[in-house]
Amino acid sequence: MKKKEITKDKIIYAFLELIKTKEFEHISVKDITSFAHIHRITFYDYFQDKYELLSCIYEEMKDEAIQESSENSDDFNSYSSVSNYLHCFVNALKKRKQLVEALANQTGGYIYFAFETFLSDAFKKLIIYQHKERKLIYSIEQTSSFMIGAIISFVISGYRQGKYNDEQYESIFYDAQRLIRAILASNIIFKE
């Protein structure tokens, strides 16, 4: 691994550790650089601010999910491919336990809002593909918000119930993936 990648990973690791105990809004670049044992100027070589750092983490999750889902599919422009992408995205989230903990502890804050916004595009794409086959009851935006809220709430409540050990933690995400499939297969958001 190159020195630049190691430094970037140190910054991301420091940030993820900090959000476990401190609200996003109260984390400063100084906090991150102190935790990572780097100079402030080094942080700015990689990120403009903590918002870009958070966006980078979400983008890495998205890229990881695209990579994993593309290994399973040749065509990313189909319903099954988008569904597979969401499955892979849930896997990417599962690997970032600190982020799940922050989402669970900081509902209503920026980190939650940014995550919800980030997921919105993927869910809208999935709903649009499904909508070609079945008629929506609500708008795409309302349907997307409902699904995102359901999934995030499901993961957060599972986490808050103390599913900290690896086997139980895994089950939260397996169940979340089942929930996505169940919502899409049901008549909750689609007319018969």
C-alpha cells in the first residue's frame, strides 16, 4: 500500500473512531488530525473539510458495492442489477460498524441526513425499474423516502437492541436485505 493511501486510511479511520463518541457537528478537523497523528495541512491534501471526508466514505461504499455487484452482473441497467447493487451496498455498510453506530446514535443529525440523501439515488433507480412493471401508489420520492426510512430504522433498531456480536450483527443486514425484497414484492408501494 502506498504512503498516500495509508495516510488517507488513517484520516478515515480517525474520523470513524471519533463519530462513535462524538456528534458529527462537534468533530473538528483538529480532532481528526490529532487522532490520526498528522498535521492539519496533511488533512487538506486529501479533503477540503469533514463534509468531503464523509462524502468520500459514502462514495467508497458505493464504489465497493458497484464493484461487487458488477462481478455478479453484466448489465447495471436492469432491475435485478440495481437490486443486487443495494444488496452489495448493505454489505458495504455492514463492514463499517462505526458508521452504523454513529447512525444509531446521531439520528436527526447531519451524518444521518447525508446517509439518507446518499441512499436516495439508488432507491429511486430501483423503484423506477420496478415501476416499469407495476404502478406506484405514491410518487417515486415518497416511495424512496419510505424505503430508506424503513431500512435505516430497521438497521438502527437492530443495532440498538444490542446486536453487537458478529453473528447477531450479521443478521441485522441479512434481515435488512430481506426487508428490501419484501417491500418491493408487496402491495405496500405498488397497486395491484
